[in-house]
Amino acid sequence: AAILSALGSTFGIVIGLDFSISVILSAAVAIGYTALGGLWAVALTDVIQLSLLFLGLGIILPFIIDSSGGLSVTWSAYSAKWGESASFFPSEKALGSSYWVWWDYAFLLVFGGIPWHSYFQRVLAAKTDKAAVNFSVIAGFVCLFAAVPPVIIGMVGGVTDWTSFGGPPENSLNILPYVMKYLTPTAIATVGLGAVATAVMSSVDSSMLSAASMSAWNIYRPLIEPTISKEKLNRLIKIFVWANGILATMIAL
């Protein structure tokens, strides 16, 4: 639901598409191919989506950096504005009441979370132990690499003087679409919007499938019907995909 909300606000700001329409359309597409194709559909589309994500972020990044006067200028302005908060490990004094929340998010990103079952699902679906290990290690480096553009975009958005653009973003959710809309050419912003859309689809379909799998395998099967056939269980997972997707869409709206 949170990811769908981010996509809805991005479409609304960059191209003026209604928030509700953006959420419903993107959710319908993701739910449809996830329910029809299962893990194969999710895995195959993820390859395309991640390629488009890196391409889109790679294209918009030079324009964003140029608009702020370069990385060194951006970092100097960011450090001056945020003080001690602009460090690798912010102090409790700098973060105040958000200090332990910051560490909570940090540990979740570093070690993963049991509710975010997508990673475990991919590991268990790997053909060999070696493949699971190799992909996990590679993915760790890819995640580090993929985190760089969002950090730079956030820094640029945090130091930009938005008064000449009609005022600052209403909240942190709108920083990305504001940066794309006002600090890059229209054509480049459209490419960036595509990158955001593919990233959202990649996360949404994995989340829905893993939630549906756990609902069927870990709750329904052991508690309600232990002798359920594989065919019936597969049908049940598809139903749970639709149910989870619809609920997430309603929460996002």
C-alpha cells in the first residue's frame, strides 16, 4: 500500500494523472500478471523492471546533479543545512526522538525482515544451493549500487530552493517527483517516471506473491486443510494474490 501510494503521488505530480487512477491501474496490472504467472512471471518481469530502473535513474542523475551545481556543492549545502544529521551514523542528539527509529530502519535494511518474505522465496526457489548463495552475494552489491541515485536525489531535493517552483514538497513522499518534474527536462522526467513505475511494480508483485504464499502454506494448509492437494493450493494462492492486492489498493486509496 505504501509503495502504491508513492507511485500515485509521483504520477500525479509529474504528469497530472489522478492519484486514484494511478494506484488502481498499476495495482491491476501487477495483480493480474502475478496471479496468472506466479513466481515465473514475477521473476521474468523483475529482470526487465530492474534494467529499466537502472537505465532511468542513470539518465536523470546527471541532470539532477548539474541542477544543484555538482556533488561537492550539493554535499556542502546539505551538510550546512542538516548539521550533525548529515553523517553516516547520526548521533542521538542530532536525531532526537527519531534516533531509535533510524536504527530500526537501518537494521531492517541490513538484516532483512521476516515479513518481507520476497528474498526468502527467491532463495528457496533457486535450483541449487550454490546459485542461492551467488545470487544473494551479487544482490548485496547491486543493492549498494542501486542506493546511490536515491541518496543523491534526496540530497538535491533537500537543499533546493523550491520557492521559485511554487513552494517546497508537502512531504518526503513528494521529493522524488518534485526533483524529476522541476529539475530535469520533460522528456527525461518521463523516462524517470518509467523507472519509478517499474521499481514499484517489481516491489508490489513480489510482496503480493510472498504474502499470498505464506497465507496459503503457513496459515490455511496447517490450520484448516492439512491434506490439501497441490492443485487446490495453487488455486488458493491465486485467490490470496487478488485478495492481498485489493486490500493493499484500498489502503493506498
